[in-house]
Amino acid sequence: MIRTQISVDEKLYERAKAVARRHGISLAELVRRGLQEVVSREPTKQPWMAYAGVFDGNKSDSSSVDDVVYGREAP
């Protein structure tokens, strides 16, 4: 883990501390979660990679789509 230092105005600091306290986490964890959320919304250099790992299955899944979708071998 890398340690860093940031500056925020006092009002934001107090509000963030209160939010962290309500969630039962440290201010550092609140900041990490906030950064993760913002960064994860940014597009990657390869937009299609956003879908990598979304579908879980094996090669034969497409041959059994009717069974998966309709609960039978053929519609």
C-alpha cells in the first residue's frame, strides 16, 4: 500500500469524518472506497475490457441456450 497526503477544507473533513464514523470505518478507508468508485467509472484504454469476466460459464453454454433460457432443449 502506498501512503499519500491530501489537503481538504475543514468543512469537508468534518463531514467525511462523520460519514466514516456512521459507517464504522476509518477516514482513510472512506477515502479509499471513494477513490475506487470514481476510478472504476473511468473508461479503460480498451473499453471492451469493462465486460471481461462478466459472463461465467464454459464453451458449451451457447449450445444449451434454449435449456438455460426456456428450461427445455428447444423452444
